[in-house]
Amino acid sequence: MPAEQPAWVRTSREHVGARIRDAREHANLSQIQLGELVGVDHKTVHRIEYGRSDPKLGLLLQIARALDVPLSELLR
């Protein structure tokens, strides 16, 4: 069983998720549409946007490409 992550990790995930949400809204995409573009369901997109999921790098790269933003913009 993995150790519980420090609070700052969750806070950072929430910040990244908020940047993904902002970029998605700027692109005029719904969670459903973004999910379809990257091959996940809208519930997964929701969990990422609200910091409840710890997405793998590959998925973050797909999200950045779908939103036409550099990955560094989402992770800053």
C-alpha cells in the first residue's frame, strides 16, 4: 500500500487541474469532448480537473495537445 502523499502534492494537482479546466474552457470544449479527444471518459477529465486523479505523463501530453497548449503551461 503506497504511503499517503503530502498535502502540497494534492494542492499542486488541484492547481494543474484548474489550468487544464481553464484551457479546456478557453478552447470551448466540454469535459465530454476533451475526454473523447484523449480517449478517456468525462468522469476522468473531471477528476483530473479537480485534483482527485494523478494522471500519467502520457495522458497529460495528450491533453496538452488536444487543448493546443504546451505541457509546461499546464504544469507551471
